[in-house]
Amino acid sequence: MEDNILKIKDRLLGDVLDNFFICENCHIVDTDSRRTESGFKCPSCAEIDDRGMSYFSSQVTSLINLIQEFYHTHQEVLTDEGESHVPFWAGNIKLPVVIFFTTLRELLLNNLIDELLKAKNIDGDICERLLSDSPTHKQRLDKLFRTLTGETWNCFKMYR
């Protein structure tokens, strides 16, 4: 099996994310596919879960699949003579991939913030106020995330 996601063409990357499930009672996330079975007893909270829920929304998996599809799309244009050729920029510029990726980044941050707000049992009116006070991705990353976690977002810190 290919381990470089840029080279995977024979299956949808979004399907990989469909292997993560969440307990609607204790909100633990794992890869136990039995969670999709009716009457599954969560090993973490011992509650019966009547419906297995995928952790990632269909929006996330759809964006991942679109990124993959457009990354591997072969771009050709027709010349004035009607012949097709690959322009010099076709292999280098993948604008849809960049747009889908930034959309995915915002969607995942918003999902994370929603989860943090739920975990802290913050009242709905206060949640709306916090979100409206930080309407942009940068503000939510720099201000709201720090407010909710006490941590600064630094993705490079993880790789040192």
C-alpha cells in the first residue's frame, strides 16, 4: 500500500477518514467500527450508543476527495489548430487544490473550536459572541483558540 498520499490514486483519501467514529455520549474518538452497530456499548463510558457517528463530517471527506481529484487532474488545452497539449504551467499550478485546502483548514479549525466550546459547556449565547468577536480564520487561530485552551497554536512546535 502506498504511504505517500500524493501518489495515491486507486482509492479515495476521504474513505480513510471514515474510519474515525465518535461516541455521542462521552465524545471519545476512536477507530472501533463496531460503533456503527445499533446497541453498541461504549468501552469508555459504558453507555449504549444507538447510532454510530463518523467523527469527520461529509464536508471534510468531500473536500479531501476534491483535493485529491484536482491534484491528479491532467490539464490539457486546445491549440488554435485544435490539437491538445499540456501547457507549461499545468503541472505546477493547482489553484483548485489551494482553494480547497484553505477551505478545509478553516472547516477543521471551526470544527475544533465547536468541540472545545462543547467540552467547556459554554452557553450558546456566549459561544455566538465569541465566534462573532473572532470572525476570521486568523482571529480564531490567534485569539479564540488561545482563549479556549490557554495555548498558542504553533504547528511547527510539534516537529521539533
